[in-house]
Amino acid sequence: MIEGVIITQLDIIETPGGNVLHAMKDSSAGYSKFGEAYFSQVHCGAIKAWKRHKTMVLNLVVPVGKIRFVLFDDRKTSSGEFQEVILSKENYCRLTIPPMIWIGFQGLDSNVSLLLNIANIVHSPEESDRKTVDSIKYNWR
Amino acid sequence: MIEGVIITQLDIIETPGGNVLHAMKDSSAGYSKFGEAYFSQVHCGAIKAWKRHKTMVLNLVVPVGKIRFVLFDDRKTSSGEFQEVILSKENYCRLTIPPMIWIGFQGLDSNVSLLLNIANIVHSPEESDRKTVDSIKYNWR
């Protein structure tokens, strides 16, 4: 487990007409403050990689489909560790990612998957670094 | 338009592998503070009605499918007004609903629709009132 990463099991509450799926409360692990919430769609097989946030803490929830997240830690405190987490309704968790971790993700469902990020700051392009998918070697399968 | 209700157009940003869909920022119309974010699934044709929150401000976004929201205002300042809003990718907006409005919604997509509520307080059963669907007459079609 990469230092600072938190995986929190979330509740799914069965109700008539459609379930309620928890995402985050102000008392939740990984919550500090609210900056922005946004969705990313991920098509089947598509890989969105790599991105590293300098100050944003990400809180990721997958209410639709199945997404593989790959985290790569090249901070000075790390020996170059990878961590893979697959989120879906079957593993319905919130994935908290601290700043300065490289992040990539891949759609594993035959339909479009959806992730919600509840971030502590508003997104801005200056706040993140990008690398091409090939520049960090990983077996995406 | 019911007093206090806000409808805010949201951006959809086309990106390779799947679009990014905005939901809410700390500077957005309708945002006061963060209490809880949760999802509700709505099956095709299912009606979830009626519910009234005493203090919760709801901020509703529909990233998947199509949902009809019906609001009923029986506050003393109102003459018993209804307001209908249909949210989907085609009308990608955030619907902000103040406290003391009766709320019902219905899934209009052949697949399961999904709504995200970003609320100013944490959900608690004591904070809301419920009525059966038939107790407020509305033509759900």
C-alpha cells in the first residue's frame, strides 16, 4: 500500500426503485475540505494515464461499471512502488489518493464506466503534471 | 419557477477515452457547505416520491440516464406551485432545491438512471418528511 492512500468500504442501501450508494461525508476518512466534484467517463479498454496532482487530494468512487486504477509512487520516500485498485459495484469503495502520486486508469466494463472525484481544491491545469501512457511502464493487460 | 430553486447549466468536456462532466465547485451557485455526497439509482419508470427536507439543500446532477424531477411548493409563501425539471446528458444541469419543498422523481431511461446529490448536511432520517406517492396528486404520465 502506497503511503497516504486510503481505501474505504462504502455502503449500498437497497431501496425500492433503485439503490442509494454512499460516496462521502464531511466526517469521512480522506475528507479535508470541498473544492470540486466532477465525473470522468471511461470507455471500455480506454486508458487515461498518467497524471500527477501537486496539491489535489482525490477521492474516487465508481458508481457505474468497473475501473482499474494504477498508482505509481516515485516520491523520494518511495522505492518506486505501484498499487493497483479495481473499483466497481462488487468492490464499492472510495479511493483516496494524496498529492504527488502518478495516476492512471482503465475502463474494464463493456459499457462506459463512470468515476466521481470529490477533490479538496478546484481543478486547474497548472496544478497537475502529465506523462504519456508509455513513459511509465505498466502491464495494463 | 419555485422560489429558491436554481438551475445551472454544467460543462461537458470532450476528452479521449471518455468525457469529463462538471458537477460542482465551492464557488458554484447553490453551494454553501459540504455535508454529504451520495448517489441514487432510479429504475426505468420507477417513481420515488414524496420527500421534503427540513434543512438540507439538495444539489442534483444526472450523469447517467434521464430523470424527471417534480417539485411541489406548499410553503406559506406559495399558492401550491409545481415545477417539473428533466435532467439528462441532453439537459446537463445542476438542480438546486432549498429546504421545505416536496420532491419526487422518476426514471425516464430504459436503463438505470443515476443522480448525485451534493448536500450541505449529512443525511439523517429525522431531517426529512415523507408522503406516499398518491398523497400529492401529479400526472406522472
